[in-house]
Amino acid sequence: LGGGYLFGLPIGFLADSIGATIGATAAFLLGRT
């Protein structure tokens, strides 16, 4: 959520959502192997 305060709400929310998705995907792929 800190990204929203750094970049302004719309961009920060987008960056946070994308980052969370990438992080979850990476953790899922690492956990599968």
C-alpha cells in the first residue's frame, strides 16, 4: 500500500497490484518445483 503514497493513488494502486500479482505468481511457481 505504500506505493500509493509514493506515486499518487492511481499509479501507486496499479504498481502495487502488478507487483503483488508478479510476487504471488513467482512464489507459486517456486513452490511448485
